[in-house]
Amino acid sequence: MASIDKPVNIDCRKRFVRVTNLRDDGFIEFDFAIGEPEIYLEMILRATDFDRFCDENMVAFLTDTQQAEGGWDWSMRDARKSGGGSEFNNKYEQGIKNAD
């Protein structure tokens, strides 16, 4: 992990995409990263908009090997499927009630 005291050199010209789902309704779910593939946003666009987005951002598509090496094997999508967010929200809400 990088130290807070030392600046991190991130090349913001590098853009990465990992397609995570091609939906039947014509939308594409994907992860988009700038500079470092480990720090990304989950996004969704129509296929035509996705193509334009990738062209305009000059993205590099990550291979399966790069995805595995980059730690892209977990996402918020996984947490939603497993209900992981509910446990945190319940604890958070309980903490607020106890503080009152």
C-alpha cells in the first residue's frame, strides 16, 4: 500500500475497461478505470454508447489474465447478489438508534 507521505504516480491517460455483462435489453455492464485498473467504477451503457465511450476514452480492454491479476474478481454487484450490503446497513441503522 502506498504511503500517504509519498506521492503516487498515476498516469491518468491510461483507461481500462472490463465488460462484466452483455444484457438481453442491449445494455452493457462494465468496469471503467483511469490510471490504475484496481480502482474502478461500475457502469452501464447502451451498446452504441459503450462503443463511443470506449473510442473517446481510448480504453484498453483487460484480458481474463489481467483481470485475475488485477484483483477484479469482486465487485459491488457480488455484494448485492449475496445481500452483503444489508448486513452493513442494518448495523449502521442499529448504531444510529443506539446513539439516540
